[in-house]
Amino acid sequence: MKRTIKLSGAGQVIRLPLEFCIRCGTSEGTRACLFTQQESNPVAHFAKLAGDTGMLAELILNKHHEVEARFCKMCFHKLESVTFRGQLFHLFFVVSIFITVLSAIYVNSVAGFENSLWVVGIGICLAIGLRVYARYYTWTSSPKITNVNKKRLVLKVPGHGKFVFERSASKLEHVSEGKT
């Protein structure tokens, strides 16, 4: 079931007027917490194919939005740990590639080229597994926000359905006039 909710007040922070946890859907022991959500611009995804300029396009096109919503204690703890654990998995990825290269060089000098290919294959599989698990952990521990931009935020909440939060255009114009 899809519900559309108009948001009142168009400040820098998007405040969601829900009384339950936006990640798990429970209404017991929730509190309002602030987190940052990145806008996913399709042009930025396409620009990633361009190489180094893709990173620049991603920085320019993907904006960060601050969202205030209700979380239960366990869900907010998971949300807080997502960035740290994601960085930790990226570090493990780089270390595993480094160890794979060193191990392959050593095995090549001791046991030959064919055996070093096995070491490289195992190391690459381990590194890819780390990256996949990092993405999976981020996906399971973050709120299910499917779309966020200046005008709307689409959220899927287990047990409550799909919510579309929209800001009115007049409020957005008022905010942009106040900044200049």
C-alpha cells in the first residue's frame, strides 16, 4: 500500500512525521534520530563509466540530505555502525589484494607459476567476497529509502508499506530565496 504525505516546513533537515521505526516498523521504544542520506542521481551512475571524471560527476550530482526520523535503539545502533564497518571492509579489501600479490610472488618463486595462479584466484575471490558482503551489510542495516531528492523522499517500511513524502514547491522557493 502506497501513502503520500505532504511535509510541512522546508528547512535543511527533512523531518518525517512517523511514530514508528522506519527500518523495522516497530513502534516500541523509538526516538527521533538524525542521519544523512545520499541522493542517487542516474546521470552520476552513467558518468561512473567515464572513469576518473565519474568521481567528479558523482560528487557534484549526488547531494547529501539530512533526514530526521524515528528509530528503535537496535536499528539506530546498526545505522551508526554502517559507515565504520563499510570503511573497515574497504580496508580489508585493499589488504587482501596486497597480501594476494605478495603471496603469489612468493609461491611463484617457490612452487612455480601454475601454483601462483591458484593463489591469485583465491585472493581475488576473497576480495570480491569482502566487497559483496560490505554491500550486503549496508543494504540490510540502512533504512529502505529508495528515492530522495529536493522534492520527495520514498521510503519502504516493513509492515507499514511504502511512503512518499513530498515537499511543496512554494516552501522550496521560500528556502532558496532566504539563502541568497
